[in-house]
Amino acid sequence: MPEQVPPTEKLPPPGRSYWGDAWSRLARNRLALISLWVLVGITLFCVVGPWLRGYGFNDQDYARVFADPSGAFPFGTDDLGRDQMVRIMVGGRVSLGIGLTATAVTLIIGVLYGAVAGYAGGRLGALMMRLVDVLYAMPFTIFVIMLLTFFGRNMWLLFVAIGAVEWLTMARMVYGQVRSLKERDFVLAARMLGQPWYRIVWRHLLPNVLGVIVVYATLTVPSVILLESFLSFLGLGVQAPRPSWGSLIKFGADQMTTSPHLLIIPALFFSVTLFCLNFLGDGLRDALDPQSRRD
Amino acid sequence: MPLLDVQGLTTRFAMRGETVHAVEDVSFVLEEGEVLGVVGESGSGKSVMASSLLRLLPMPPAQIAAGQALLQTESGPLDLLQLSEREIRRVRGREIGMIFQDPMTSLNPYLRLSTQLTEGLRRHYGLSKRAAIEQAIEALERVGISDAAKRIHSHPHEFSGGMRQRVMIAMMLLLQPRLLIADEPTTALDVTVQRQILDQLGALCRDARTAVLLITHDLGVVAQRCHRVMVMYAGQVMEIGPSQVICEAPRHPYTQALLRARPSASLRGQPLYALPGNPPDLREPPVGDPLLLRPGVTGGDRWRTERPPLEQVGAGHWVRASEAVLPAWEEVRDA
């Protein structure tokens, strides 16, 4: 720990926010930055693509089933002669959408619940975490089936349902982190300045947990995408003929010996997305930690 | 009217059916601008006593079983132990500040100093961010941090331990409290820095007429910097009085033991006197003189079953009665 900051080191310009700082640190991490742009590219491709493509995701043509990739169909066609490219785009909308929404739900519920339980500690905290245990013990599929039958089948509801299950782990993690952080003297110092508990949780504790949260969130996105394809397989998720990456990969795996492109291309999109999310999450963790600023 | 008048403070912890009697019937007063040292071994209840005043202990398990602590404020005396959570929050920082032992953990590593230093000012005095930052810069300069206008925007890890403790002092004194509780503020620092920090703390508090409750292990600090000293053992006050009197002529055997455990230049090369054993287990409150529970300590039966009273022995000098006889130095050395 340097006693004096050497005069040559540039101090950050005054008044820059925590987030502004974090961004400038992220911008210096090349891998994370490339990942970010690739993700933006894939998202644009999936969101804007279907309008430009000229085919619908369910336009069938039995004259061109299982076509190999060519100029007219860069990603080939499937068993019903549907354009695989537009199906990947539309499937991407579903998978990315579900990944983001469900993760957002996970973040909001899990982080707040875990942080409050951790800070409250004692009997209230224990009670709150026992509730999490109870929900944990509940079979996930039954829970989702219940939700979907009560509230009708709806894609957004599905997103929320998955988020509502995934938050449990996030809550446990944040709970543990907050419990250990709250014993540190800076929390006592904040209390000594007369800060109320909600400000201590929000301003003092959460930034300290943010690194872990971000990494876990980037791991949640792929698991949620996989979960969706599992539910679709059970007939609870997105319904055929609507594609999702999960269902496309599953279908492709069945045709692997005859038309490998039906597996390789969607799998490529899926794995590139996951890689990018992991690199980005790693970069964010470093960027959000002010102590990692050295170069 | 004293600034702080504590009477019969008793704090207990309820743990798995057992009760730990951490602080038993502690009373003292503190005048404006006065420095009161609190000394005693680890586990003698010093920190718990201080945290009880500000109600910083987790309750449960902690409970303040009895006592009152009257603090003079602009709006009249307040009993700290009776205030609601919202009211005590207004006292914390504004009326009573506190600095802690380990400066490495007492600042939030994720927040800039500018944020941490201005929080209290904005909350208690309703200052704008700009005005608060200006005051914070001045405060940093007062504790001897050069180039404060620039460095206020750094994070804690860019400062050394001693610097961080200065930042803590600046942070607490910014709110102009009437009383500052310093819980072993220099224990985690090296000796040269210790001295500088205590000098600075002393000067700043003198100028602002801030009273200080200085919790410490270091009797040298007490002799030089405190007006009065309170010696605690087993959660009870053993002796309280003017620090010069107590350091030169300690009356209670426990105070004598503490003073004999000090290294000094005249006893160079000789082993130090250290009482064997540990402070008593406070799950069963000592009924008599707590010192008699210490191995090697002998003494009459007078205070074996009855709690000895505090007796006045001089001007402002009170000592708890004791017939305990400390083990001889030879016995301690061979133990």
C-alpha cells in the first residue's frame, strides 16, 4: 500500500461517479469490450434480422427440406423447408429475452431479499432464509406448471416464473456475503454517522457484493436459457412452431448425422453468447472493484 | 451539569440460555472537553461499555439491563439508553463520534472518501454536496493530509493505515460532536504513527472542546494524555480518578498489576510482571472481588461472597475495596 500517491499518477477527475469509473475500467479490458460488442451484434441480428430476412419463421416449403447452407439460405433449411437463419433469429429473441428478463427478476428479488435478510440477521434473517429453503425444496417443474396453469400460458409469465425460481440461489449468496461484510467496521462507522439501515444496505453493502452478483448473474443467463429449452421440451415453454435456441439445438442433435449444420450453427450462436457473457462478467467484476485499478 | 453522566450501566448478553454479564453497574461522569482514559485487559468490558452508550450492540443477544446515561445536548439532557432507534441515530455522529481500532476495515473500500466523508454532513446538517465536500477537504487538511482537494476523490486503498485513521478522525470530527469515543485508535498502527495520531487527535479535541473517552491498553498514553482514568476489570470499575494520581500511586491491586506490567527503561532486561490466567468467565458474575478468581491471587475472606463497594480515597478518586494480594514476582515469572 503506497504511503504517498506518486505525483505522476493521474488521479481520476473529481466528481466522477462510481459507474463512470467502472465504465472507464471496463473500456480498458479488451476481451470484455469485444465480448460486449459481439453480444450487441448478436442481439441486433436477432431483433432486427427477421424483418430484413423476407421469410417468416414458419414459412414451409417441402421442395427444399434439409437444404445445405447456400447463397439463398446461408444457414440451410430444416425438415419442413423453413429458413434456418430466420428461425435462429427468432429463437434468439426468445432465448436472449428469457435470459435477460429472468436474470433481471433473479437480481431484483434475490439481491434485495438476501441483503435485507443478511443485514437484519438474527431471528428475522433466519426466518427469511428458512423460507428460501422451503421454496428450494419445492420441485421446480411443479411450481412452474402451477404458475402456468393458474395464470395461463404466456411467454412473459414463463420468464417471470423462471426468475422466481432462480432467485433463491442469488438470495443465499448475497445473504452470506452481507452477513460477513456487516461485521466490518465500516458498517459500524456508517451507523456512527447516523445512517439508517436501508441506506447502509444500499450504499455501503451492495457495492461490496456487486462483483459476486455480476459474475453469478452472467452464469444465470445460460442456465436460464437451458431451463427454457427443457420446459419447451415438456410442452410448457415456447410452443412449436415458435423456435428457441434450446429447441433448435435439440432438433439439430437429432439430425446430426445427415444435416450437421442444423446442430452446429445454433450451437455456435449459443456458445458464443455464453462465452461472451462470461468474459463480460469477468471484466465487470474487475471493473466494479476500485482496488483493481492499476496499470 | 456534566456532559455525560452514566449511572449503573449494566449490559448483558443472552447466549443459548446463559447470560454473560459483560458490564456490571458502571458509573462515571465526563465533563466538557475532558479526556477520560478507560483501561483494562481484553475482555474487561471496555468496548462493550462504550458501544452500549451508543446502542451499537446487536440486540438481542445484547440487552441493557439497567442504568441511565444522560447526555447534555442543545435541546436538554437525553437518556441515551431510553431513546428510540430514530432518536439515537440523530445522536450518533452529531453528538457522539466514534473511531475504531482497525483503520483498514473502518472505511468502505468501494466508496470514495468524498462520499464517505460527506454522508454525515448531508444527513445531520443538510448541506449541499458541494458545501459538504468543501468542509470535508478542510477537515482532511486539519488532520494533516496534504493535497486534500485532490485526494478526497481517492479510494481508501490508496492510503496507508495511519492515513486512514486520520481520515476516520476527520470524518467523525467533521460533525462537531461533543464527545468522541476512541476505541483503541492506535493499537493497529506502528509506534511512531501512534504518537502523531494521538497528538493530532488531542490537539483537535482540545481546540473544539470535545470530550474524549479513550479506550486503550497503553498506560503510557493514559498518563500523558488523559485527565482522568477508569480501570475496568470483569465488567466492573476497579478504580477511577485523576490519571496522574493513579499512575503514580495506584490503590487497587489490579491497577498496580497493570502498572507493573508496563515496560520501562529502568527495568531493562528484566522480564515483565504479568498476572497469570485470564479475566474471569462472566457467564457467572463474580459475587465477590473478581480479582480473587485469578490464579495466584490470594487474600482474605472479607470480599469473597459480597461485592466490594467503591470507596472514595481522595479528591475525585474512587477505589473498589479489595483485600486481594498479588502473587509475588518470582511466582509469576516461574508460572
